[in-house]
Amino acid sequence: MSHLLDPPCLRDDASYVAALDELEDLMLADPGTPGGRRFDELVVLIEEYEARRDGYDLARMRRALAGNG
């Protein structure tokens, strides 16, 4: 059972697809606006879901992309 203070996450393919659709609608949102902050939040949720679904180490990939891995 989820708790109000639990961090949000995408739990299934339906919520993943809904997040992708919402992300597409926010593509032109300006940074620092509510839409821009929601865009950033969705990107993180989608990345985390894809990492769990596809079985890759997201932290390791981020380090590699930053040149630290």
C-alpha cells in the first residue's frame, strides 16, 4: 500500500504510456514554470521505470554519460 509521502513511481505499462503522453504535451514548457518542473519530474519517472523494466543500472549509465564511469 502506498503512502502519501512515498515518492511517486510508474507502476505499470498503463501509467508509463500516460506519462509519455503527458511528457509529449509538455515538450515546449519553459524551465522553471510548473509545466517545466512537471516535465523534469516525468523524465525521471520514465527513466526509472525503463531501468526497472529493462533491467539496466541507471546510476551506472548516468556516471558513464557524465564521464565518471
